Amino acid sequence: MFSEIHYYFTILKDWQKALFFSFVSYSFVLFGIIVAITFILKDFKFLLVLGLSFVYMGSVIAAMLVARKIFKKRLIEQ
Amino acid sequence: MCRGIIIKNKLLVFLILALPSILLALPVFYFVGVPAGIVTLVVLAFIDWKIYRSSGWIILKWYHCQAMPLGEYANVHSTLYTFSEKVSIRLPKPFIFESMVPVIFSVGTDNSSKIVMSRGLIELLDEKELESVIAREIARISESGMAQNTFISMLAGTVASLATAALWMSLLGGFGQEDDPAPRFIRFVAMGLVMLPAALLVYLGSRDQV
């Protein structure tokens, strides 16, 4: 399994790796928000967490797609 | 670079500077009155303009840059003079900072530019190679947009430095020493968060054409 992960990691370009790590970092923030909300409400509200995750990850993915378009244009075409 | 992109870049820089000022002035307009709001806007516009113009100086301080002595680096001074004469720009001031990473960049405005080199670059390159990298920097300066690029670099650097701030906060918060896993993980996450907006700022706001 590790060899497969290593293979996929090596075929990624530098800017793609950077975007991937950014995505992981933004996911950690979502995890932190969910933990904080659960502690504040003292209960795990599945629908609230689902909605929040959907909105947050949707925004992050949209931002990543915009960034990908810009990076691709500037780093490859030029 | 086409005219549309230059206008977009300028608009982005204007928005970056103007939006916080407008947001700060709005409560003054609402709670104190129109004259006070106008005065606040004028003061904030002046502060914005000063930040925009002095971003080169901030970057020089940031890197602990020192002016290159004429005697020790006579070849750099003469190369700068030759190339700036060729493209008819005002002679840029050369600066040096202590780093073994070979780096060269220019800051300042179109009328008062500075070329900054790392000691690593000067030690690594021979005379001809150094001439070629200096020529590239001179070409960048001659294409104008220096003040805008410098401001964007300063802003992106400030955003990127938040990762280092996160590391320090984790150290001060008792997560361990600098080499321990927890602070390094926090810095990794913070870097992943701030690098994307910093890189986007650079790509969208700068007028790099060479």
C-alpha cells in the first residue's frame, strides 16, 4: 500500500502536491470546528455537522479549483 | 502582458488597500457623521499610500539587508551602471543579505529601485553568470510596476509569516520545543492554510513579465 501511495505522490507535480497539502490542512480546520461545535453543544448533531462539512468542503474545493486554474495557467502555459 | 491583466492587477491592489479602509470608515460615517467619516477616509487613504510606498523599505528591513559597499563589490556596481544606462532607467541601489540560498530580487518604486542579492548568490555565480541575473532584474525594473510588485510581495510575505507565528504560538502555548512533533505539525497545517492565499496573491497581483 505504501508503494502505491509513494507512486501516486511521485507522479504529482510540485504545485499539485502543494494544493494537496493545502487541502489536507483545510480539512484539519474543519475537524477542529466540528470538535469545537460538539464540545459547545455537548452533543454530536449529525445534520449540523453534515451541512457544515458540505458548505465548508464545497467552498474549499471551489477555491482549490480556482487556484488550480490560475496555477496551471501561470506555471505551465508560461 | 496584455492591458486587461494589468488593469485587473491594479484593481486587485486597489481593493486590497481600499476595502479595509472603507470597512473601518463605515462605522464612523454611521455613528459620528459624514465630516468625521470623510476625515477618517482621508487619513486611512494616506496610511494606505504610505504602506504602499514604503513596502520596499519593510522588505529590506525584513531580510536585514545592507547596502553593498562600492569597494568590495565594484563589479556589481559597474554591471548595474552599464545595464541601467542601456535601458535608460535610474541606477538601482544594490543591497546584500546573509543567506546561502542563491536569491536575487528587486524592490522599491519605478523611480527608486533596489536590487537585493544574497551572499550565496554572489559566492555561487561567476562574473558572467552574475551579469546575466542582474540583467534580468534590470529588465524587470525597466518594465515598470515595481511599486505594485513590491507591495504584493510584502503582503504575501506577511500572510506567509503567519505559519511562523503559529509555530511560535505553539511553542509559547506549551506544545513542546521547536523540534518536537506537535509544533512542527501545527506549523505544517498553518503553512498549508496560508500558502494558498499567499501564492494566489502573488500570481494575481504581481506584474511579472520577464
